[in-house]
Amino acid sequence: MENKFSYEKTLKTKPGESFLNFQSYLLVTAGSITKALYYTPVTPHQVILFSLVLGIASSVLLIQNNIYLVILGAVFLFYKNVFDKVDGSLARAKNMTSRRGRFYDSISDFIVSLSLFIAIGFKLYEKYNDWFVFVISFLGLLFSMLQCSFFIYYEVAFIKQSGKETINRLLENITEADKQHEDKFTLFLQKVFLIIYGWQDWIVNKTDKYLFNKTKKSLKPGDNSESNLEAIWYMNKPFLTIASIFSIGSHMVLIAVFSIAGKIEYYLFVNLILWNLLLGLSIIYQYYSVKNRIKRSGNGIYNKKISF
């Protein structure tokens, strides 16, 4: 480990090549916590465990009938979000990134999400005395996961296009290289990851490839944009800013806010109706904004100076 903390190393993207990520405004203390932990023996895996404990504790507290306990649960959930960012930042700062840590992080996020939506179901059952609320809560869990995976997919694609290394993949299928180089436990975690997240990544990938190929086919023969289409498609910063709204951090902040207000069912409305509507509109925006950029670049020739 280097003696001096480097903030630049904690970033997912190169300085100057990032996009406006709404999630960053929810995690304003993550940088200072990462810097403080950098000079300690604390490991990224320990941070993941602490984040997991905070998340499970918050799911219990948020459904209590005591407003002070609910507020405490909201604070726990907020810092669960913060430490969820800290573990990756700390791993990059200490050169401790690993595939195992990548799966630990994602699986722990699922455990917290599952505990939160189970808690939401029980809270709504207490209020409405109808078992159907558990079906709605389960749908909320599924769509929150799909929305989060949508953002992560394009974030990873953006990072790869920007030239910065990442251990994340667009699709986490087990490869021959994985079988040769990863230990059995890491492969087990990868299989668990695929059970939890594989269906979401498949849906996002199929949708993405369909629209990407449709855009590619619309180019005229000899169009110079074809060789640069991936860069245009995956580095659409306004689109990524919109997609960042679907991050797990945004969902958890909404859960905390509506829990304090005593209107957790409103969160499910936002999740299932508004967010899915916005998701569909963002996909449409991605497709047409890229096509318009190609047209505005002049004869289909890609020009980095032309903004969306």
C-alpha cells in the first residue's frame, strides 16, 4: 500500500471523463471516510460486512412504530449507502480489488434489499391486513433490482470505454479463464451472483444490443461513424445521468424518506410506476439522442466536440 492517500485512485473513471451521477450527492461523506480508513488495517471486505449489518438493522428499525427508531433506521440506511461506496473506493486506493470482493458486495446488496422489502411487506400488512401487499413488495424488489442493474450495466460500459480498468463485466458468465484462475469459493460466489442478477443483466443486455444493432444498421454504407459507434453509444453522459437515478442508493434514500413520513406505500408507487415509466423513456432517449448526434456530426463522421 502506498503511504500517501490518492483520491484519484478511488474514482471509478478518469478525472474529466466522469458524468453527473446523482448518487454522488447522496454519498457526500464517502471520500473522507475512505481517506480515514486508508491509514488503518481495515479491509474492503470488512467494510462490506459493516455495510451489510447497517442495512439489515435499518430494515428492522424502519418498520417500528416509534418515530425515533424509524429515523435511526433511516440514518443506518443512509450510511449503508455510504459504506457501500467506501468499500470499492478503499479497495481501489489500497490496490485490493478482487473478483471475490466484487461478488461479496453485490450479494450483500441483495441481502439488504431482500430484508428491506420483506420489512416493507410486513409493515403494509400491519396497515392493510391483506396478504396481497407481499406480492406488491416482491414486485418492488424485482423491479428495483432490474432498475439498478440497468444503471450498473451502462456505468460499467462507460468505464470500459473511458479506458479505466474495472473488475466488473457487462455479463458475469463463468468463463474458462475464471475456472482456471479463480478459487472454488469465488466461483461459488459467482454462481450465486448469476442466480440473483443473471436474469436482469440478460434483459438489459438484450435490450441494449437490439437498439445498438438497430442504430448500426441505420448507418449508410461507408459511414465513418460505424467504427466509433460504441464510443458514441456508451459514453452518452446525459443518458448516464438519467440512468443514475435508478441506482440502489436512490432507492434506499426513497425508502428512508417515505418510512419517516409513514407512507412507505408511496415508495412502491414511485418504484413500480414512475421509475419504470422513466426507465422506458430513458431507453428511448438513448436511442434517439445517439442517432441525432450522428446526424449532427455531419455526413455521419464522428466528432468528439459535438455534445448530446
